Amino acid sequence: MSTPDLPPPPVAADGFDLAGRGVVITGGTSGVGLATAIAFARAGVRRPVLVGRNQERGKDAVRAVVAAVPDADPQFLAADANDPVMVEDAAATAVGLLGRVDVLVNSTVAPYQPTLLHHIPLADVATILTQQALGPLMMSRALLPHMQQSGGGSIINIASDAARVPTPGETVLGAAMAAIVTFSRTLAVEGKRNGVRVNVITPSLIVNTGSYDRAMSLEFSKKIFDKIVSQAHLGLTEPEDLANTVLFLASDLSRRITGQVISINGGISVA
């Protein structure tokens, strides 16, 4: 693959001042979520709230944000975004910590190995679907009333190009991502009356993430994704590339943008 020599991603806070915004990041302890937390801290968000399942990973994420932005005061909330009781508790705690939530970023992901449908045990189909799709739906539902009452906000959901580009091994995953996309666009219609904007980012492969490592770890999926990588003439997506777009969608610069699906994939698919 021939790619241009590209500089590293710019610091995601360039041109943004989001000081005073209340920000919650579901899945904020690794990958895109963690890069986004650091980006918000650099943009003036002193106390981003990171929601994740694993306490130790949460502590590591808090340390990573502080290492990048020493005056930041990130908060970690342990919760499974697929559990309605834990989601309600996390949402209420976040509002208590921040006073108001202006931005919700849902960057949840469940471990998944690309697998042809006829090789997936029938009993696993529902689990894959719900584990991948439910998190953004549940967190959005929990914080939407608060945003409506507060006069608006921005919800940014991270899905995947699997929602729109059929790829062998991603039948159930694609269905889950399509669910996130359609949910987000419909919520944008419902939320706009109260100033709530909802947009979706759909990356393809993202380097330096567990999802990328899993996709490249087996011969079947590596063969497929090697072909996909060859189309990324602008370079493979990095977590910071998504963080830049999240900041834009969270800022007043995007105040008229809602219900949009933005693909960030280095040119893998431009359809």
C-alpha cells in the first residue's frame, strides 16, 4: 500500500475551548474513549467523567489523563453500560459530580472476533448483538432527560463502518452497528426540539486498540482486513483522529449539525 507521509495527529484541543462543559465518556478507559478523555482535558474540561466496567483499568485511565494534563481531575465510575440499574446509578452520579452534563460520548465495545455467521453458535447471536449495541442506547436514555431539562447537549455515539459496508465475518456485528446508527439518527429527530444534538462516528480499523489486535490475530480475519488496509491510502485511523471529530461535534462549531453519520477510515470506503 502506498500512503503519503503524514504528520502525527494534531493535539486534539487545537482551536477548541470547552472549559466548563460537563462531559461523560462511556468506555472512557481505553482506546478511543481514553484518547477522547485526554482530548477533552486538553480542551479545558477539567473533570471528565469516565465510565467503564473494570476498576483497575479505570484507575489506569485516570492516571493517563492526569499524566497528559496535570491539572485535570478526571473521575471514574464503575458501571456496565448494558445493566439498566448500573446505568441509572452512573448517570445520577455523573450529574451529581458535574452539576450538568452537556456532552455524552458513547465509545463502548465488547470483545469480538470476526467470524462467519455459520460458525457462530446460535446461542451467542443475541449476546453479541446486545453487548455491542445496548451501551449507547442505555446511556443515551439515562442522560437524555437531564439534557432536555438543562436546555440541550450533544450525544456522540461511536459505531463502525460495519453498519454500512458488508464485510465477511461481521454479520451480527454489522447488525449491532446499524442499530446504533439508526437509533442515533432517530434520537436526533426526537432530541432537536429540546436542543439535544445526536451524531454518529463510524470508523473502520483503528490501530492501537484491542479491536484491531483481535481482527489481525486470526488468519481468516487478517486476510480480509489486510485487503481493507490496502485501501487506506490516507493512513489507518488512530484513536486521536476520532477524538478530534468528537471535540468538533461537542463544540459550538457544530451547533447546527445533528443526525449525521461521519465515517473516519483513511479512505477505505468513500461511498
